[in-house]
Amino acid sequence: MIAPKPKKSLNPSTLLAPLPVVLVSCRGLAGSEMDKPNLITLAWAGVINSDPPMVSVSIRKSRYSHQQIVDTREFVINLVNQPLLKATDYCGVKSGRETDKFADCELTPVTAEGLSIAPAVAQSVLSLSCQVRQIMELGSHDCFIAEIIAVQAATELFDKQGRLRLDKAGLVAFSHGHYYGLGEMLGFFGFSVASKKVLAKRMPKKVKGEE
Amino acid sequence: MIAPKPKKSLNPSTLLAPLPVVLVSCRGLAGSEMDKPNLITLAWAGVINSDPPMVSVSIRKSRYSHQQIVDTREFVINLVNQPLLKATDYCGVKSGRETDKFADCELTPVTAEGLSIAPAVAQSVLSLSCQVRQIMELGSHDCFIAEIIAVQAATELFDKQGRLRLDKAGLVAFSHGHYYGLGEMLGFFGFSVASKKVLAKRMPKKVKGEE
């Protein structure tokens, strides 16, 4: 039994953690002033529906990428692993209005499956092609409600049986202003009610450690 | 420079990772059949706005908690750390229609600051009191758009200077069906453009390691 925790009140704030950190790629309308590939880093991103697969990403109106995505209704979510982290942090600080973030970070825009305008980041291990379905104005941010229409994952992430091993990707989480690697695997969905046989197969170290 | 990754296409799915895993607490309307404290575990949760602070959580219509939250328009997001993980997994598998998850997991419902109906979980290190502003029907899930109106954090998480040290909480992330502890701190927001002085102060081990 876990002891109840005495609590202290804080001002209301966005203290949900950990969060994803993603590198979003986009591009302005063809022929417009904004017709160039751009990147923005976001932690205000999440899954909101399973079928159809949908995500939300929230962006301040002042950001260059905001107008590009409003105009084209397309963006790509590129997952961030440790080799991509420094570039990802940079893309969260700098503005596409002043610099070419793809060039600055030595990243390559490539065609994103299913989209006609927004590029994917060639160096990311996994990209989600997203089409905007709705934009909600919430205050500081606009929330883009989007459907995932295609997924592309690095071939290096598949095992011999052809299964996606996202645990091998070295993904990064965001928590209270800091980036963290993922640490120890603590369980799988349903482990609390799984049989000993299933636990021994799926969490061999844990089961041995408890004996 | 990072090499571009050859990619393989997958069917569209919710492969955004890592994600938060949260224990949401709620309660039905007073006097109704559903007037009992309940818990549901969600990974489809995220921040969607900074000012006012807002979150989204998505829940299937079939879940018991769904109707409770629709009726009361209140819920609490309780952050999950390692001691709370087994209970959290259990609450994602079981239904409040058939069992009392607070009792099963030896958890205690307590008053959540700012709310009149939904309780918080006394054993969680941090609770966000949420009021629903809008419900979006997306398909498999309904997405609850909510404002965070109060935050309560365990006193044990504050250092001598009174600063919240969420890094001491042992929070858990969810990725591709598995739970993970947070591992190494890899940087802070803005580290890619920070001065050596700031880096030496905020990431002493990293800076030393690079020398």
C-alpha cells in the first residue's frame, strides 16, 4: 500500500508529464512567400483518437509554421531520438522566418507519403503524415486536430520477423522543461493482470528479479 | 551529420511516442447510479494550450468513466510514477462498472482543489483539477477539451528553495504498448543555443563528459 502524499497548491499550469517531443515539418503554399520547408519543435502534441488515427498539435499564432499549416492543412510529425535531439531543441528556439532550419541542422526534407506539400525529415526514425481536419482557437495556442494518413518507419527498426521495434529507437521524452531518454522497461499494457507464463515470456528480467 | 534513414510504409496508426500515462479520477452525479469514485488509465492525453492551461483526454464512449465525465464535466489527471504503475495498469484493464478500482488498488479518493465532484488520488505525486469546456466526437473516442483550474503537488517534491523538482518523481512514460521509466537527463529547453557557462551550471556532467 502506498502512503497518501501531503500536497501543496500551485498556480494552474500545464504540469502534465512526461510529454512527447516531436519535430514537425511543414511548407508554405507553392508560389507563396512561405513556399519553403520549415521545422518546429512541439511538446504540446498527443494522440486523440484511435480509429481513424488522429493527433492534436498546438502552435502559437505568431510562429511561422502556424501560417504555413493553416494555409496548406498538412504537416508531418517526426519522432525524436537522441541523435536528433540537438537539432530538435534548436528548431524549438529559432524561427523559420529568419533562418532555414533544415540547412542549419543538416537535415533533409523528403516527400511524405500521402501528402502533396509538407515534407518529412529523412533523418527521423518515424514520420506520421497528417492532414488537418479542424483548427481550434484556445487562447495562447491554436490546436490543430489532424488525421494520420500514412506512417513511415526506418527499416533499421524492424526485426527479423518484420516486427516494428520502437524500443530500439532511443526516443526522447519531455518533462518540466527537460529532455530525457527512456529508461528501464517497467511493464506492458495489461501486465498487472497477466499470467506468470506471459510475464516470464514478456518481462523475463522482472520475473526473475522478483523470485 | 545524421544519415537519412531508408523507410518502410506502415498502415496509418497512432504511432506517436513516447506518450504520458495518466490515472484519471472521476465520479458520477450525486444521487445517480454512477455516484461512486472511479479511475481510468489513459495515454491519449496531452497539453493543448498554455494560457489558459488546457489539456485533452480521449475516452471511448463505452467506458464507465466516459458517462461520468459527460454528466459532471469534471475530472482529475493524476501523474503516474513507478510505485503507482501496477495500479495504473490495472485501472486501464478493468471496468468501474464491475469493480471499485480505488478499493482494489488500495487508493484513496480525496477532495480535488477547485472541483465539487471528481476526486483526486491521494497517492499520486501531482494532480491536475480539470473542468471540461468541450467534447469532440472523433470516431472511436470522444475528446474532452478541458481547462486545468488547480494543481496540487506532493510536498516531498519541493527542494529547500521551494522549487518543484518533478525530476525526483520517478514518472512513467508509455511507448508502443510498454511502460518506461525516464532515463538520463539529456538537456533542457534551449540547451542547443546556451552558453558554455549556462551548460556548465545546468548540465555539469554532460559538459565534463564532452571535454
